[in-house]
Amino acid sequence: MLGKILDHLEEWLISALIAGATLLIFFAVVHRYGTGLSIDLSKWAAVHGLDTLAAISMSIFQWFIAWDVSWAQELCIIMFVWMAKFGAAYGVRTGVHVGVDVAINQLEPPSRYWVVLFGLAAGAFFTFTIGSFGLRFVLHMYETGQQSNDLEAPMWIVYLAIPVGSYLMCFRFVQVALAFRRTGALPHTDESHVEGVEPIPESVLVEAGVVKPDVAHAGGVVR
């Protein structure tokens, strides 16, 4: 139960951070170009005697400059850093990280078993080490009381992503290792799968003339 809650929380945080950063970047871009275009349009309309258009454009310009979004870039960077750390842990859990396993797959099952376990243990040890050093760094930043340039946010909160994300990634490595020891299976993601799209049998595509019979795989499906 606790594992499922953590899984959902991880996914919700990643989705929220991506959505929030995207919306913030969109607003910052609209603000930047809207400010310049509105004042230019106001000047052009005033020169050509279009007083109403000039007044409307000036009102839009004044509305834009009332918003101070100088902090947007810094906040987006922080959000993406947090998203990347949680995303790395999510990648371990779902098996989406890129790995070179050509040589490992050539090993006999007993040897492959121990090599895979060693790799997972090394990943857990590495992320635990990074998390521990990151925690020491966060405590040091807390003592210094440093703040970010634009947001003036405490830097220890910004850098807290390092230990939190690393420890979560370490937990995922341990989780995958225990599952592999119990079942002998690793998490795997089907790159061709699209959520909500049902696979189409190749026989249907052959009948429709989309796929030629000589290139269709027996019993295969296309997503």
C-alpha cells in the first residue's frame, strides 16, 4: 500500500513539475514579446493618428510591465532539476534507463544473475553516496543562509533535490534488486506501447493492404 502511494506521489510530482514549468515558460515568453509588441504598436498607432488603437496598446503594455517575471527563468531551472531527480528514480522503477546489456545477455543464467545483482547493488551504493554527500552540502547551505539571486529562496531548499532524489533512486535500486532476486525479472518498458491505444493485429493490416503478407510477422501486432 505504501509502495503504491509512493509510486503515485512520484508520478504526480513529475507531472506537476513538468506542467508548471511549461506554463511558466509560456507565460514568460508571452510577457516578453507582448511587452515589446504592444509598445511598438502603440507608437506606430500614435504616429498614424490612430488614437484609440494607441490607447489600447498602451493599456496592454502597462498591464504587461506591471508583472515582474524576472524570477521565472530561475524557478523553471529549479523545477526542472527537481523533476530530473524524481524522473531518474522513476526511470529505475520502470526500466526506462538506457543500458548496454549485450555482453550480459550472453552469459549463462547463474553468471548473469550475479552480474545483474552486482550492477543494481553498485547503483544503490552510488546513489546512496551521492545522497549522503548532498545531505551534508544541504546542511552546510542551511547554516550559511544563502539565497538565490532572483527568487531570494533559501538555497538549501533548492539543493535539497540532490539528497531527496538520490535517496529515492537508491530505494528504487534496492526495490528492483529485491524483485529481481525473488522473480528473476527486471522492469521493462515497451517503447512501442502508447497508453490508451489498443494493438492492431497484423492480419487486419494485411487484409486492409497496409502491410504486405511477406513482411508480416506471424501472430504479431502493430500499435
